[in-house]
Amino acid sequence: MCGIIGVLGNHEAAPLLVEALKRLEYRGYDSAGIATVSHGKLDRRRAVGKLVNLSDLLVHNPLAGKSGIGHTRWATHGAATTENAHPHLSGPVAVVHNGIIENFRELRAELCAAGLTFESETDTETVALLARQYIDQGLAPIEAARKTLERLRGAFALCFLFDGQEDLIVAARQGSPLAIGHGEGEMFVGSDAIALAPMTDRITYLDEGDCAVITRAGAVIYDAQGRLANRAEARIAIDSTRIEKAGFKHFMAKEIAEQPVVIADALHHYLSRDGGVTPALHLPQEVDFTTVDRLTLVACGTASYATHVAKYWFEQIARLPVEIDIASEFRYREPPLSPNQWAIFVSQSGETADTLAALRYASGKVAKIIAVVNVPTSSIAREADLALPIMAGIEVGVASTKAFTCQLTTLALLALKAGVDRGHLSAEALQTHLAALAALPGLMNHAMGLSAAISDLSEELAEAQDVLFLGRGAMYPLALEGALKLKEISYIHAEGYASGELKHGPIALIDARVPVVVLAPRDHLFEKTVSNMQEVMARHGRVLLISDAQGIAEAGAGCWKTLTMPTVADIFAPILYSVPAQLLAYHTAIAKGTDVDQPRNLAKSVTVE
């Protein structure tokens, strides 16, 4: 969750650290801090809240030095206070940390018994004090860091900086991602390539259990057994890591607007025309569903709702049974897995801790593990048998938008391939589906035109305390996603329901104060959905009906508001109808005055359990 950065540079480190933290702030924004070594002296600055508060502090109380580490925090242990902010410093050592030290309580008790005192409530301070204790016992900094790492249990990415050591950072990875950046006479460490991109395009990703001793001359990496390890150096495309709003007020608005382009990119990546006009599936050779008898789809949050939609597709198109599971429950449920089934893990960042742990549980128990990710160099991508990039580009807004629709697009193509491989989808039917997918970017551009109307009605929606979203079939998971988006950035309580379930309890919530958003394209389930909608209206519920022109004409009478969508192929309607769901959340948050891109209590990349 947290973002960490380290610099061994030829210029003042503080500006570089702060600029890198700006690019990592999506990981957490409860507090931020930096530490540097200048003329052999270790010092730090910390501030609560957004990174701008740290920047202001450094104007009035600057921090010199060409070596330093930095941190932006998403709080786990201890409230968002200056005392709990990183870096944690104890005597000659400073530490920044992403993750959770699971045995910090027993280590804390041991250190207290030895006479050391704590200033914070965090698990991370334990690491700093433990390293200090080893240094006080006469160990050199590198050995003290290694000895400290041996004592830790949990998931972590750590960087150590030492008093008197202007050419040394010790970095370690166990469960949380960490990358080393290579420069000319400079070295860098960061939670991901986004932070390092302005400084270098040469990246080495640490593997599980790795410890790196970093100087300006380079990095010496040791594996979990303490053996020298050779880790590949990769080149990153600087342009792909640029973070800018491009004239939009918020990253979320920009990323909603980018969806027609990135979906087209995903389709272009996975389709070929072989010199002709007829598109053909162009998935990796390893994607062959012929002998697969079952799928397990695992993810968290928005990505989980993408798997819920995909379940409908795989089962309807390919007649392939699908189990879906929340990653945080998957491995603890210990589900039986078959050597004839595949497991598909979906994650925007590719670093989601729960999803990565679930993947590791499934490893060796299924025939193939596929990762559907936005970052092809991520941990989940590297540990899967096959990684399929969704081609969404960098997504900065904490509430996922374009990544969700690109996940859906990629999963839809997989479902079509499964249908072909298993003999349930004819060549003619495949072309019909591919044509429907190819039409989506244009239809999404059309749907963007609803933004002004949605902005108007969101003024009223912002006054609600509770909102319900309803849908049937594959629109039911989209109702769940629409409710999640509204909760994430507007802080309005919202729930998504299968519309047929309304009468089995939730209808008790309906009154004139509860808006009900009905996602209902004019498909084979439309009449059923409208019947459920009428039950709401009979109890004075305020219905916002989102449908196509035919659907609005047939069922729009008596609704509080209606939004008219372009007509879309029934099966891929969830991709298109994501747009109004996202815009509803966005404009409602604007009306309420919340922080759209950095909503409270959330972080973009969830790298702790």
C-alpha cells in the first residue's frame, strides 16, 4: 500500500525524493516523510496528510544530502500522526517500509526488555530499533540489516539508510514489490517503475526473499538463502509511465475519457486481420481450452466484479463451468482444485497481496495459471504461467475505471477463445461477437455524451444517504461495481443487487428518499428487470433508469430520471454500461466536494493483507 523510494545520487536528494513520492502518492496519502545523509549526519522530515504538507515543511526546514529514502503512508498499525509517519529513525539507522511485520509485538517486547523505547505505534519502528540494537552490539550496517531481516515475519519491502554512510542503501523484499533503478554513477530504489521513470529507464525487479546492498557503483543482490543472485535488468518505456492530467480536472475524469482508446488498444493487441478485413483471435498459443473442464477466477475489489461478469460469458459462450472467489478468502477456504482446471487471477497492479497469495496457493494444483494484469512486469505476471496484459496504460485514480473495462474486454476475448476451442462457438457467431466488440469504442464515445446530464442529476443524488443499484444477468455484477464506485469516492452508502432479489429483503429499504439506479439494456431480461423496477416505484422509490432508446420508450414513464444509452449487443452491455456507472460516481463526488482521485482511507495498490 505504502510507497517507498531511495536515492543515491549526484544531486540533492530531497527534490528527487519528493518528486518520486508524488508519483507514488496513489499508494497512500495519510502522511509522508524523507530522510537523508549529509556530511555523514542522518536526519529526517515528516508531515501528516497529503504530500504537499511535506513539501511545505521542506521549504521552511530544508534537508540537505545526496543520499536519502522517502515514504508515503497508508496507515496499518497506528493512526496517521507525525510520530507514526515514516521514515522511522533510531540512533544511526532510518527505515521506510511497505507491508506488515506480523511478529512485531514479540520483537517489541524483546526490545523494551532490553531498555529501548518506542516513539510510535507502528510495526515499522520495531525494524529500526532492532537494526540499531545490532549496530550497538558492534555489527556493521549491512550485517545489522541482514540480521534484522532474519528476525522478521510478514510481508515487507524495506529500505535502510545509515548514519555516516552516504553511499549505501540496503533494500529487501518479502511479499511487497520493490525495484532497483540503474543510473550513471547513481542508483535508485522504488516501489514500482512509475516512481523511478524520471530518473532511469533501467530497472531490476527483486524476487521474493531478495536483499540488495546498493551503492552508486551498482547493486549486489542476495536471494532468500543468502546466495549471490543474478536478476535480469529490464528497460521500461518512459512514455508509458508519464502521469499527467492532460487538461482534465482529475485523473479519474481523464481515465474515464480514455476508455474508447485503451479498449481499442486491447482489441488491436489480441486480434489480427492477416491481411484481410475479417478479424481473428490472436491470443498466445498456450491459450487452448480444449481439455479444460473448469475455471477458477480470483480477484479483489473492482477486478473481482470483472470476474463476476466473465463467469456469465464463459458459461454462456463456452459452456465452461466457472467458480469465482474473493482473493482474500480463497486460500483460507482451501478449495479443492483439479489438475484439469485453469485458474485466472485478475489484478490491475499485479501486486495485490491477497491475489498474489491466492495465486501461490493454486500453483502446482491446477493445469495452468493465467494472470490478467495491467503491469506485465508485476509479481503476479511473473509468477503466472502466462500473463495477458489488458493494455489500459497507467491508471492513477484510486477508483478503477479504464482498467475495469479493459479487464472485461480481455476476459471477453478469452471467453470467445474458450467457446471456439470447446466447439460451442461457430466461425459465424465468433465474427458476430468480434464485430460487437469492435463497435464498443465508438459506442463508448457516444455514452460519454451523457456526462452533462449525469452532472445535473448528481446534484440531487449527492443528497442521498443510501443508493441501490439493480441489474439482472451480467448487469448484476455491474450493479455491484456501480455501487462500489459511488461508495469509494462519494462516501455515500450504496449496494448492488440482482434485481430479482430485491423482494427477498432489500425492498424493505425503499422509500422516497432512496434513489434506485436500474441498469437495464433492452435485452432478453429487460421485462423481468422492469417488473422489479415497478415494485420499487410502487413503494415511492426514485428510479433512475439507464437503458437504450427502446427500453426508455417502453419503461421510462414514471421514473425519476432516465439516461438513454446507445444500443449495444446484449452480451457485451456490461462494458458499455460501465461508463454511466463511473460518471454517476464521479459527478456525485464532485457535487459533494470529496477528493476524487485520493478518496479517504483508500490506496490504489493494496500490497498488504
